[in-house]
Amino acid sequence: MRIYNTLTRQKEEFVPLEEGKVKMYACGITVSGEAHIGHGFQALIYDIMRKYLQKKGYEVKYARNYTDVDDKIIAKSKETGIPADKYAEMMIEKTDKVMRELDVSDPDVWLKATENIGNIQDFIQKLILSGHAYAADSGNVYFDVSSFPAYGCLSNRSPEDMLDGVRVENADEKRNPADFALWKAAKEGEISWQSPWGEGRPGWHIECSAMNRAAFGEQIDIHGGGRDLIFPHHENEIAQTESLTGKRFVKYWTHNGLIKVNGQKMSKSLGNTLLLEDLLKKYTNEAIKLALLETNYRNDINITDSLFPEAERHLTDFYRVIKTVEDKFGKGGEGNPEIDEAFDRCMDDDFNTALALSQLFGLFKKVSAKVFAGDSSAAEEVYQIRKTYSLLGIFKKDADEYLKEVEEKNKEDIPAEIKELAEKRWQAKKNRDWPLADSLRAELDGKGYAVKDSKDGYEVYKK
């Protein structure tokens, strides 16, 4: 099994620090707003990594954190009038709910910054005593970047590039403009804690280092997060932790790609943020997962208008085949190990879900041919597909249940005007009025909808 390591910029054979055991940490969500599709993608990827490592026989301890105190949360608190801690609790509850609707499993360990203030302060105190950090008269505490010669090893940035990537605040009290805050002195009205340096709160970067140390000790096998966290967040985690311990902090750094919407970076400023809650109203959780996993996790995902509808259609077609097989031959029980072995070969190559999913089209073509030939072994193929690919969170539902869910979501999503046009086209087709049927199809197409015919009727969907 090989994993791409951001630190070395190459795929490496996976050998954990301790034989048979894996310590794995992924940076979670800063709960300053609703969970969006980027949050869902990252949570899904590391959930799948954990599950595949378990399938390989490893005992995995997987931790995720919630950043529940930071500048954005404090800003939201002021905007809404809700105390920062209460606002964070509310958003964590909403995020947990929507992630469970997406069918992403909880980690083994949940970590919250506000529950680790003592660990954070202890970490900072040790960095000060060892000469890697210093307290300013203001009550702010900074990490001294010059004290860690390997700074920049993860992002491979020059000192000039590093300054471009960070906000240079309070430069007059820093030894070096690139030094970053470990502890921030409290401002009036902000949530804060007492510390040896006065009232304040932790800086963002120190939170993950301290929580990692509390959960796992000095070293872990896998650390994950979005590619946007490589610098400065993960770079600073390395500097803090390795300055404290003198040991390599993480053996394998993994980073997932980012979300784009019609070619543009997803952001609040552009108004193109896709909230998970909204997507789950329109599409099944399995279709959303299929759409996301059809791209290699390290690559960016470009969400076009057709991405989720196409994934829903493919999955619906697969479930129709499953229903036909299970109705005709039963659900099987022996399976076909060749399907599982082919899946594992894909996943052994840096968790290549895209390659694993591309095999489904050939598998279902083979199953359909067996059904046509009256070959009951089709049931064993379907049984294995379900068993193997459930690790990716698909084919977990009863076929009738899934098809009904899609039908209900489509009914809710299609405007009455479009339904009427589609029905008129269907009637024109039944009456063999081909010119009218074609013109109505063209009209639907111009409005952004398409029609798929079958022997039982038709299905209209947004392109």
C-alpha cells in the first residue's frame, strides 16, 4: 500500500510507526458557519481512509477536531449577539447532524480547542522555556520562526513567499515578521481564559499541535486536511511540535484538493458556497458521495451544474440493475473475490477511489449481460459489489428504497411547468407525433432540463 506524502512529494510504502496500529488525525471544521460541500468532502475522504486501513487489518485510532474559538467565531458572535461559546456549540450540533445525514462516520476521538486550554497553555509554556517562543509585553505570545531551521519544509516556500501567505499583525512586537501567535491577549468583550501571560485565548495553529499531543503523544502516522492548510497551518504545526519534542511529528502528510464551482474557487465573497444541507435536500447522500469520489482526493473538484445530477443518474441506473437481479435471483451470499481484489488494488494506490469507481460501469455491464442470459451468478456479482463498495458509502440501501427516494427528490425539484412540458412530449411520442415530441424536447433542453425514456415511461431531470 502506497500513500502520497506531501512532505516528500512522492508516494511512499505505508509502514506505521507501530506495527499493526495507525494513529491518524485530520483537521476538522472551524465552526463559524454552516457546513459546506468542502467540509463534507474532507470529512468523507478521511473517513474512507480510516475504513480502508481497518479493512487492511490495522487498528486505527482516528481523531478530528472542531476549532470552536477563533477570530471568525468571535466575529460571528458579535454579529449575532450570541456568546462565542454558545454560537460554537450551536454550529457543532448543526454540523454533526448534516454530516450524519451525509453518512460520514464519527471519528474515534472528537477534540475541541476549548476543552484543551490547559494542554495548550502547557505546550506554550514549554516552548517559551526551551527558547522557541517569547511573550510580548502586550500579553501576546509568539513562536520564534528563526529558532526552527527546518521551517518551510512542508510547503517548500521561501521566506518571502511565507510573508505573502500570512497576515503580518503586531509587527512592532515581533522578533521576526513571520513569527506567529501562540496566545492572543484578550480584547474587550472577547471570550478569554486566564493564563501566565494574562487573559487571552489560543492562536489557531497551536490548538492542533496541543490536541494531537493530548490524544496521541509525540508522533502520529497520518495527518490530513485540505491543501489550503499546508501553509501556514500545517507548516506551523510542524515547527511547534518538533521544536518541543525533537522528533518527526508526522510520518505521512496527506492533503485533499479544494472545491471549485463552475471553475471558480468556492467562497462566501463570490456567493457560490454550496451548503451540505441544501445539497442533501436535492440529491441522495450516496449520489453526493459518488460525485465527490469520482475525482482523486488530491485533485480539485470542479462542481458544474451537471455533476450531482449525472452522479444521481448513474447511481439510479446501477440500483435498477441491482433491483432486477435481486428480484429475479435473490441477494446472493458467496460473492466474487475478484471484484474485491480489483478494488483493493485501486485503493492500495493512494486511496484511488476514482479508479475504483470507474470499474463499476464494466461490472454492471457484465451483470446485465448475465441477467439477459438467465445466469443466476449475477446475484453473486451484485452481492460482492454491494459488500465491497459500501466502504465508499454507496450501495448501502435497499434498491426499492433508493429508487423511491430519488423519485421523491426529483418530484420536489422539478417545476410544474417543466413537468407539464415533459408530459406533453411523452403523449406526443405515444401518438407518434415525432415533430412535436422533438420540439418539446428542444424546449426542455433550452430551459436546462433533459428527458430519459424507458419502457416504463420517462424521467425528467435538471442538466
